[in-house]
Amino acid sequence: MKQILRYSLVALLAMVVGQVYAGTIVFGELGLENAVQYADPFDGGDFTVTFGGGGNNGKYYTTGSAIRVYGGGTMTIAAKSGTLTKLVITYDGANKPTDGTVVDGGTYDAETGEWTGSAASVVFTRPTGSGHWRVQKIEATVDGSTISVLPPKFSIAGGSFYEPVTVALSCETEGARILYTIPAGQDPEYTDDENYSGVFYDGTPLTISRTTTIKAMAVKNGQTSSIVGATYTIVELDETSVASALELVNGLADGATSADVYKVKGFVISVTEINTQYGNATFVIADSKDATTGLTVFRVNGPHNESITDGEIIKVGDQVAVLGKLKKYVKDEVVTPEVVDGYIFSINEPTPTTDTWTVAGTLPLVNKSWDPSDESADMTTTDGVIFTYVKEDITLEKDTNYEFKVVKNHAWGEEYPSSNYVVNVNETGKYKATITFNANTKEVACVTEKTGSAGPVTHTWGVVGTLVGGWDDDVEMTKDADGLYKAVVENVAKGDYEFKVRADHAWDISYPGGDNYKLNVAQDASTVTVTFNEETKAVDANVSAATGINTAKTIELNGAVYNVAGQMVTSSYKGLVIKNGKKMIQK
């Protein structure tokens, strides 16, 4: 392939950050043939330009003086080393972007064609639809220094915890993605988007319920940060009675505090102070509601070690479990046994249930669609209060609603929540779904964790509903050249109809979500064309009238003959006519 390249390497500045270079590619000077596709990247000296994709059979073509980028196509400009800081792109006339949303980062002025920012590569994507861009010239400014990708941060530092902890990941490098691993000893690794180990963080905080080490690094434009890690040790403590705690305090030296943390359970017999300004409370607990002395709980935080904001969080008579260290406080020779440096673990601990709770919903969250008797979807519990169900290695699709309820004792009747719980992910892939249910508060939650990539997902789409005669048999849709799935229903009578588009002859995936699609047909013998966009999940319908007759005419049953335009003709007229209200052909 013959390529005549024109680029200049101009040293603009020599600083600690490195040199800055400028380069240019003029496509009209490359000797490109008209209407030919070139697959190789175009070389601009310190940068390259690669074109790909698009609606024209996945190809781009030249005009001799420009590159044509079709709908859905991309133009990737990448620095060979260092970072791009400025691009000026010249287009042929009006065949150019109309706004700055076509770029994946930085700032782009569609009027001047100028992009500014700091990135190793910049991707321009032409929106789908007719037309194309014609790229004539690209000028790039390249900073020889390398962007430093900052390592991720953990919302909670590692340490010892006495209940599950929720950890969020973040990175101060704008546009960076976070790749993390959980198995101990395994570091995240990244070569490119097809070759990496670990899971890309989707923004959902991670719930740690057992001792876990998280290792993470940030990735941006092929560059990676250093690897950081945090270990969260979940300590399970047995409950200690107030009497046992008092014995332990007696064994301490005056003024001493225990090295260990204890979980002490008892009844509140007096409340000294609840200070919402400082977020703590002081009260006394004992093994009996009728006791007059006990163990002082001194200035502890609220549940989950958070500040107390409710001035009535605890009352006399409440049963509480408190987490903290034991202290032998002495003042004026008076010993006060205390729990300090802790928080309220539970208040009025719920009574365990012996009921069975099961997840009933759509595939692949469960093995059987909406079957409350499916024992494989039974939830497990260790305390009779919090129930858990885990489904691993399932493929979930982007922008697809998966729904479920938690049902009691394998039967419909008592189920939660009242409306279906909806699960939706932002990226198609392999996932682990963890569903939890509180048998006392009836709260339902689901956390999805992406564990890997998924191959292509295909479905058969069909229309069901009153429009096609019922809700059991599908009228299958076919994919048209425009990418939309379509089904044509003919001879539809005047009236109101409802329908949905569903996948694979089942109700696990159907659109529109929620209510059915409602349609009014104003004229008998109409044709309805239903369309479905698999990418956006949009459902639509178009109604076509049966004939071109717009004005009603009275036809007497006397043999009078009319053409299809509603005009009376002679009995010798040949062709398609209407006689006595019926269509027929006269020869």
C-alpha cells in the first residue's frame, strides 16, 4: 500500500515533563484510491490514526482526499508514547460531527474541529444513522511525558470488623477504570481489554461478610497504576452476659482497659445521655430488666459504628448487644465497670423464624422461572433472621430487567417486595448475584458482582397479546435490514389492543417493562407493523388503513358500481370495483 505521509516534528518545549511534538496527516496527499478500504493504521510520526466499524458492512472507504466514517464507525487517534493534548481535525464541508458528544473524553469543539485534553488515545464514534463524516486532515500535539494513573482508594481502610462491611472503590484519575481481585494472593493484571485478570469495578460497593483481601489497580488508555490492597478481617464474637463481663472487669487493674473486644448483651435499665451532637450514648445494661445495678455503656456509637442522630434510639427495657472493650474506671475510690470504645451492635434482637424463604423470579437468577416450589432457590440462614441466596456464573445482559420476589414456604400469598425487585446491570457479562432477605423487616436486597466476560447473547423475539389473538402463542419477529425486529399483523379489526415483545417464548424477558403496549386501531381490516429495537429495547407499532377511500359513500343495493376511489363508474368498467359494499374484479 502506497502512503505518502507529511508530518513535522517540532520541539516546542523542553521541561521536566518532557518534550511536546506536533504532527500532521493530510489524507489527500497519501495517494489513496477512491472507494477503497484501507485496514492499516495511518502513521503521523508521533501518533497513529485507525478507522473501523460503521454501518457500511463494517467498513470505511476513501474519497481520494478524505476518509469516510459511517454510522457506528470509529476514528481512534493514539500517541505512540506520551499523551495527546490537542487535535485539530479538518472535514469536507458539512460531513462532520455536529456536537462534542462523539468523543470519549476531553473537550471537543464541533464548529472548529478542535479537541483538547490529556489522553494516550482519543476515540471519535459517529452516531448510527445515514450519512458519514469525511476526514481530510488531522493535526496532533503530543506531550512526550506519560500520564501517571493514580492507584485506587478504599472508602474504608482495612482492619478488624465485627459485622459485614461495605467498601467502595474510587480513583482520582479522571476516566480511569478500576480492576480488582478478591482471592488472597492474586494480583489484578492488565494487558488490554481482552487480556486481563480480575473484575472491573462497576460502582457498586462491595459487601464483605467474611475475612477478605481486596487488591486493586487503576487502568486508563492502556496504562496501569500501582497495585494497592486492603484486608478486612471479620471477627465473629460470642455473646457475653453482663454477669460474665462484670467478672472480667473485676480481674482488671484499676483504670485498665481490656485488650480484647467483647459483645455484651443485656437489658437497658437506665439511660444517662443520648448526645446527638457528638453522636453517642451512655446507658446501663443488666441481665434482668428488674436489676438496679449493672454495666455502664459509656459514650458508644450507634449501629454499624455510625453516629447517633436519633435522640430516642434506645429506651429502658430494650434488649441490646454492645460491642466494645471492658474498662475498670475508678474515681474517688468508686469503681465503675464500663464498656468503652464501642458501638451498639443490635437493639431488640428479632425473634428467629422457622419459615422457609425462597427466591421466585426470572431466569437466570433461578433455575425454574417463577416457581415458588423450586427448592434449589431456597435461601439459607445462620440466625433465622437474615436469609441469603447466591447464584454464580450467570450471564446478565446490559439494560435488561431481571425480576424476582422472596416467597414464604414455597407458595404464593406472602411475598416480598410487593412489586417485583428489579435487577439491572450496566454491562453484559458473567455475574454473581447475592440476594438477601430480612425476615423481620421484610427488606429485600440484591448485589451483583461482575466476574467475567460473556460471549454473544442471542434471542428469538415474538409478539404476544390481544393484538395477535392471545398471551400464549408468539408471532415471531424477523430482523430487517435496518436492524429492527418486525412482525406484521394483517386484517386487524377496529378496537383497542395490548401486547408485549418477549424473548424465547417465555416471560423472563419482555418489553415494554411494566405496563403492556396499548394500541388503538381506528379502522377495520387494518395492518399493524410492530417493531422492536434490541439495543434500546424500544417497542413501537404502526397502523396502516385497509384502502385509500377516505370519504364514506352510501351504496344502494341496486347494482351500482364504484371504483376504489369511491367514484361511480359504469357497469362496463373493468378492473377492481366495489359493488353492493364488496370488492370484486370486473372483466
